[in-house]
Amino acid sequence: MSDKKTDKQADLQTLMLDIGAKARAAARQLAISQTSVKNQALQNAANELRAAASDILKANAEDMKLAQAEGVNQARLDRIMLDENRLEGIAKAIEAIIDLPDPVGQSLARWQVPSGLDIDRVRVPLGVIGVIYESRPNVTADAAALCLKAGNAVILRGSSEIQNSARLIHQCFARALSAAGLDAHTVQIVPTPDRAAVSMMLAGLNEQIDVIVPRGGKGLVGLVQEQARVPVFAHLEGVCHVYVHPDADLAMARDIVLNAKLRRTGICGAAETLLVDAACGDDYLPALIDALIDGGCEVRGDAAAQAAHHGVTPATKDDYYCEYLDAIIAVRVVADLDAAIAHIGQYGSNHTDAIVTANAAAAERFLNEVDSAIVMHNASTQFADGGEFGMGAEIGIATGRFHARGPVGLEQLTSFKYAVRGSGQTRPK
């Protein structure tokens, strides 16, 4: 290895360890800060975003230009793109977080034991959170705002395709924090596109990072899950299903399927597979497939779906595992509710799955037996979003089973400790 390359790595390591140390110091201050101070910083950030809107949109236009030159597909371009409405949506999402209760310091449970000790389980911040993300400049603000309100410092590492937008959004938070009397290092952004910085974050920056949250494609999330030496909140894929039960209203089913698939095809809550019960397949499939094709969607299906509509091309087994993130959907006719649940269990990714039916008993079985982070009845899978859940925003969707599951919002960005109050008790020998 050349001396020049060695020096570059040493400089990067020094930079990253300094970022980690500053984040830890900022987290200690933030953990004991008053709710009113955190809320003021958030309002400052929303105000700063609006004031800097013109500059942010110019920076985003540059990001879009670079992405187009690199041949980025339409779904990713849609995730990168900001306009006035989206930027205002980001500011409003920050203000929505202001209105949410501060989880820090909440008593989760309190009880006394025979020894006379008073035991209180209290919410506390996680500490320092590392967020590694692709294609979505809004994650810069969502992650910063949620971590701030939950008392955590955050280290942001956005992909190179959004570096100009993300940098200006971060600057808004830095100014907002300083104006509120908080440490500007509460929210930091890694200032280099060097991928070695990601590896250093995954290693924990000498135990300065407590949790990693990846937001991006399967490649990024898989890398993080494989290499991280700290806990990870993540989902690998969003292979989401809509199951149309025989007792579904056809008009409702059509509206839900179209929205779940086509509202925004590039988000993780977009439906990728349509399951239709054999008992209603002959009646419902032609209309559902017509609507999808009319909406510009390619439909791939099993033999029964192909027989129901001439516009369906053959699906392979791999199609049912696929997160298309595009205007493509896989269709399968299933024998009954049991078969639908079994299909989702085999091919799904434990993200979000929905049933359309007027049968309450069938709906309850689906909600109870489908083992996904989010299960829905008579609603589009595109509602799988922290903002839509009344959580203000989300830092991501977690499909694991430990600590956080589903939209990761304020409460999921906290842990707890036990505050034990006594009156001189000692434990007998």
C-alpha cells in the first residue's frame, strides 16, 4: 500500500473518530435537555428549510442532473427529486414531530416490591444513531428531527447521488441547533463519499455508535446487516402483498390494488404481489387486471391468471420473491385464506401485507396469522409509513423482532432504564 493511500485512510479514520466523539458529547447534553428546547430547535429547522428552499432546490437540481447522467432509473430519480411541495412536506413533518409527546423521561411502569424499593422503568435515549441512506434527501431531515426529539445524536451518511441536497438540509439543522442553544454536533453529516467511512460506521467508531439504521436498496441493507458490529434497525426488502378475499367489494379491491401498486412504485410499501382467491377469481381477476394494465402496469401471473386475462405474461417462481420497485406486479390465484397466508409466509419479507374483505372473521385471522411488521385490512399497503401512522415521521421500517418493528419513530428510538428509590434498604445475606 502506498504511503499516500495510507495517509488518506489515516486522515479518514481521524475524521470519523472525531465525528463519533463529538456525537457522543452532544448526545449527553441532549439527553438532559428540556422538551421546550428540543422543540424550539425543531421549529428553527423547519423555518430554516423554508428560508433556504431556493438554494436546496437548486442543489437538488444538480443532484438530479448528475443522477440522470449516470443513467439512474426513474424510480430512483423520483426518490431523489425535491420540489416546493415535497420540501414543504418535509418542513411540516418536522412540525408534526414538535406536536408529539416527548418520550424521554416517560414512566413505562412503576411498582413496589416487598423490600420497600420503588422501581420505575423510564424511557431514555438510545444515544448515538448512525443513519446510512440512499436516494432520499428527505431522510436527512426526517432522521435528524426524530433523533433530536428522542434525545439522540445522529451521524448521517447519504449516498453521493444526493450529496448536494443533503448537505444543505444538514446545514439548516446545524443553524437551528445553535440558535436553540444546543450543540450543533447533535446532527452531523459525513462530508466524504469515501465508502470506507461506511465501514467505519458499521464498526461502531470505537463504540461511539449505538444503533445503525440503513435506508436504501437490498445491496446497501444486506451489506449493513452482514458487516455491522452494532445493532441494526432495518428491512431487507418490501415484498408486500394484497390478498383479495371472496367477500371483498370489487370496487374497493380495485381501488386498493391500484393505489398499493401504482401510487408510488419505488417505495418499500408498494404492493409487489396480488393474491386473488379462487372463489372469486373468475369474477374479479379480469377487472383487476384490466385496471392494472390501464394504469401502465405490467402483469405477470400463474396459469390461472393467464387464463383469466390475455394481457398477463407468465410469472416465474422468482417473480413472487421480487421487490420490483417498478410498475410490475406478480399475480397468483390461491385456493383460500390458508393458501394466501402460506404464500405470504413463503415469499414475503415480513414488511406489509393486506387483505381486502368484508368478512370480519377472515380479516382477524389474516391480521393474527400473517407474521409481518404491518398487517392491514381494507387499506392500501402504501400507508406503511410513520407519518401516516401519526408518528410524525419515520427513520425507517424495521422487520426484525427485537426492540423496534414497523415504522421506527420516536418511541422506537428510545430504550429504558430502571430508577430504583429506596429508604436505606440493604440486601440480607
